[in-house]
Amino acid sequence: MIVSYLIITLCVQVSIAAVTDGYKSYKDYKIYEIEGDMFGMQKLMGYLQKNYELPYHSRRGDKCLMLVAPDLVPLVDNMAKAGGLTTKTIVDDYSEIIKIEKANPLRSDGFSWTAYYDVDDIYGYLNNMSKTHPDSAQVVVGGQTYEGRQILGLRINTPTRNIKPVMFIESGIHAREWITPATTTYFINQLLTSEDPQIQNLRNSFDWHIFPTVNPDGYHYSYTRDRMWRKTRSKSSWRCYGADPNRNWNYNWLKHGASSNPCDYQTYGGSKPFSEIETRSLSKYITGLDNLVGYVAFHADAQMLLLPYSDSTQHTGNYDDLKQIGQTSLDYGFEVNNEQYKGPATAAEILYKASGGSMDWVRYTKNTPLAFTYELRGRYFYWPPSRIHEQGDEVTQMMLGLATEAAKLGYY
Ligand code: 0X9
Ligand code: ZN
């Protein structure tokens, strides 16, 4: 009784300390790298997850990265010591990282790839591109959001007599994965302005439907209120908000790696499949696409290429082809920055089991042959704005590799 009272008091104090004027500054929050005994690690993580809201934690191999509130530091230090674990401070004050990301938000010459922008600026960029390339690019509405926004994308379909295969790109479904909308607009820019004949050929080969931010409410909230926000912004209970839009699709909903607790900060699957207007409306848009040959989702930051199905280690249908196409895609990407991605493999094989995701629903309901999820690079969702172009070039080449190998195997 006394212990739980203390825990509740501590939790309340943690949230009060961190939020000023509705903006969560993450002042003095630390990124800890915790290493050591597996049993001790499980105990520590289990305890923290049960009793506190951890805004971020990620496990890679035997190391764990965690964002620790200043009030929690003594507790984590003590528990780690008792469990035979070592802790190392990677970032002393996470608010400094957020400041770097927000520096120089709008350049006088308009949109760029040396800064991160809020939704309206991203949408402004899409509108500009449709105006400057009226014959080939058109703004499309993929769906609606809880807060009344539209999910806007750019359809790039250069005029030809033939009907082209459709390639869909979904980005930013997780609000805090900022590198994904930035990389996606970079890719759009490459498709529309590159003088490289291979990229021009890539542009002309498909009817592209590209959505840089399919969770714009969440992204705006992450941009203006809470950098670590991942979900949508619907009201899910009397005091909690949002569902994980990559756990809300109607395929094996809530079976693996999803929470049924509306207050879960990370993976609440929603009250029912497609409870979120974002996933519901976007799924209708996708249902209406004839000739959908490819569905590509961009996430961050596990540096992997994932294949369907995310909650299974079984190899489905054209798995061998997907593996070959995915490997070529990664090889093309590697040429740019010598960066190695894990996979291609299912999430269940190399990350964790997760049901209710978009790629799996699309693959299952539309039997879309080319279905991929790219986990881009970064750490604790941070990627320096001055280096967005690195991942932009990498992804452009990855898409070229994907298309090249898929063509070789006769997919279009
Ligand atoms: O958990 C996720 O949704 C993805 N990882 S992330 O760290 N970006 O949150 C993995 C997605 C795997 N794909 C599907 N579940 N469809
Ligand atoms: Zn994600």
C-alpha cells in the first residue's frame, strides 16, 4: 500500500516536472545505455515498464537504450547496480538534442533537407511540387485525421498511353520517426528533379502514390508538444490519447506485440480494428487502388528491411523473391554510405512479433506482391538535420534497387 502510494506520487511528480506550458521539454532526461546480465536486465525492464511510463526504450542485442527522467535516475542506478548491470550516460540532457533538431526550421528559400518541418510546411511542399510539375504530379487525399487534417500525398504519374503499376509509399505512421517524412520528401524531389536517367526511368515506370506523413496529428504533436509521441491523437479514455496506428489494421489485430491498454504510451492497438480514422480512411484509399504492385512503409530507426508477415517466422508466397529483391535494394543502398541493414527478414525473425500493421494488412487483403518495411537509421529517433540527405540518397538508391530487381523477376 505504502509502496504503491510512493510510486504513484513519484509518477505524478515526474510528469509535472517535465511539462511546462503543455510542452514536454525533456530537460535533464538522460539516454542510458544499460548492459550486462540478461536476468538483471529483464528484471529492471519489467519493473520499470510496469510502474512507469518510459517514453523510449529499445533493445539491441544485449544492450538497452533508455530515456530516463531525472527523478528516476537514482532508482535506475540502484536497481542496475543490484542486478549486476552497468549504465553509461550517452546523452546527458535530451532537451539539447531536441533543440538541435528544431534549429533553423524554415529557411528563407523555402523547403530544404537540412531541417525538419511541421505538417503544414510538408504539405506546402507537396502543393508546390504539384504546381511546378502539373503534368506529372498531383496532390491526393489519402484520408482524414481525428483533428480534422487531411492525409495528403503526391501522385506522380508521368503521362503515357499505358496504365502503369501502382507503387505506394507510406511514411511517418509513427509520429516521432521524423527522419521518415524528411526522407520521403527527399525521394519525391529526386523523382521529380533528378537528371540521372535511371531515376527518371524509375519515376516513369510507376504510378506513384507517396504519403510523407500518414499520421499528421501525431507528427504535429511530436513536433510541438512531446518529441517522443508515437500514436494518433484520438481520445482513447478519460485521460489518455491515441492508438498506435501500426497496430490498428485489421489483420491479426492485437494478437502479438500490441497493448489493449488505452494508456499504453507505445503500442495500444485501439478499441477495435480500424478504430482510428487515419487507418480506416487510408485503408479505403488503398482498397480503391487497382494494379497495386508495391507497398513500401518507412519507419525508424532499427536499420532493417522487413518482409511480411511481421508476426510470423513462416515464409509466405514469394518470400524468396522478396528476399532477393530486398537484398538488391540493400546492396544499392550500401553503395551510397557503406551502411549495412539487417534483413531482409520478417520482423518476427529479427525484431519482434507485431500484429495489426499496415504492410501486413495490405499484403493479406490485396495480395500485393512487393511488400516491404524499411526501418531507417538513427538512435533514439534522432538523426541530425544536416545529414538528412545521406538517408535520402540511400533510400533513393534502395528504391531503384528494389524496382530493378523486381523488373528482372518479372513483377512489372
Ligand atoms: O513496431 C513497429 O511497428 C515497427 N518498428 S518501430 O520501431 N518503427 O515501431 C516494426 C513494424 C513491422 N511491420 C509491421 N508490423 N507491419
Ligand atoms: Zn515505426
